[in-house]
Amino acid sequence: MKRNVIRQLLNDGQPTIGTHLQNMWPGYVEVIGHSGMFDYIEFFATDGVYNLFTLDDIGRSLSLFDHMSGMIKLPQDLRTYLVERSIGAGFHSILFADIRTAEDAKEAVAAARPEIPNGIGIHGWADRRNVNFGVNVDPDKMVQTVNDTVVILIIEKKRGVENLDQILEVPGIDMICFGPADYSVTVGLTGQSKHPAVKEAEMHTYESAIKKGILCRPDVVSVENAKPYMEMGIKDFCIGSDLRGFYDFCLKQGEAISRALGK
């Protein structure tokens, strides 16, 4: 079974750095892996197009790199089913979107934890990639593999911020994110992710999590954007995305060659 890089780094108190992937082609995973720059790839399943074969293919590509694990961002609908399929495909971390209440948080954590005596999970046995499809697998290792899944909740709705104290009390949460774009919609400030009211909610979310001893993981587009969070003591980040990077390349290089040709 592949080493859970994210869990190991968190257990060791080390920083973690990831990047977003929306393209379903596993070749992107390999290119990112060959860069050697990231501890994990976050597959953006809330926005991207994929099927169950995609999850296994990405899991296989991740297995080529001992230094890198996989995270997947999942929507609210079909959550438990997709959690089980994602862990089974080889993803080591689940990012749960649309967390509004403590009950949402409990359901999310339970989906990513094994159903064992005195446990909090509902995840059962399945012959999937993460356990060699049930061939020559140690049952105890299977349970530990699921139990080591890193659980991240994204607070991105007005109700999520309002219920933040109760959400943060739910056991089993490893990290918290904040989604300014979604939050701006729910408070009537659509598209104004940098509005003072949105930034206030974001800082409240991270400061509350830090007080509870829960790690925070902002999404940033550059190192400069990360610095204010670093000053808060945050050291876990996901930076950039395949689509944004491709757009920036097209814009910058396309304009440059157009100017050179006088177009």
C-alpha cells in the first residue's frame, strides 16, 4: 500500500504544499510528480469531469511517486459513496465541500473513517486499489489506511461561519479551509472575494480553528498571497491550478508573440 505522505507530514509537524488539478488525464499527475515540488495533488472533483475509471487512473499515477499523495475535493451529493470510491482508488485525503452544520461535519468525518469498535466511522471493507483489490492484503493495514485518511472541511457558506464553533467541536477534523467565492454569494456579495466582510469571515474561520488546534490550509495563487497567512503561523497551502496556469501561459505568451509579429 502506498505511503500516506500528507498524514506523515502532518504527524511530523511539517508544512504541506499542494496544487489543484481539474484535468482528468493522469499524465498531468505524472508531470506534476516529476517536478518534485508538491506533497499532494488536489483533484477538483467538484468542478471537473471524471468517472470511476479516472479515480483509479489518477491513483495509479500517484503510486509512481513516493513523495506525493492525492487529495480529492468532493461535493455534498453522493458524498459517502464517492468518499469510499476515492479512498479505494488511492486518494489519501478528502476535502469536503458545502459544510454548513456540525451534522454535516460529522457525516463527512464518518464517511472517511472505518467502522470499528468505539470508532466514529461508517467506512467498510471493499476490494479496491488501496488494498490490492483484496489480494494478499493485511486486514489491519486496510483499517489503518482508511483511518489515516486526512479529513479537510471547507467553510464556504454563511451558515457554515454561523455554526463554526459547533463544527470545530466535531472530532476527527484534520484541517479547515475557507471558500471566499462561495461565501461571497451566500452573503449577497457575489464575486467580491476581497470584500472586507468576506475577509473578516475568513480570518474568523482560521483564527477559530487555530484556537481549537486544528490546522488551516488556504488556497493561494502565489507565494506573495501566502505571506499574510504565514504570519498567522499557517504552514499548509494549496497553490495554483492546472487551468489557471494554462490560462496565464496563453495570455502572457500569446500576447508576447502577437506583439512580436505586429498583430
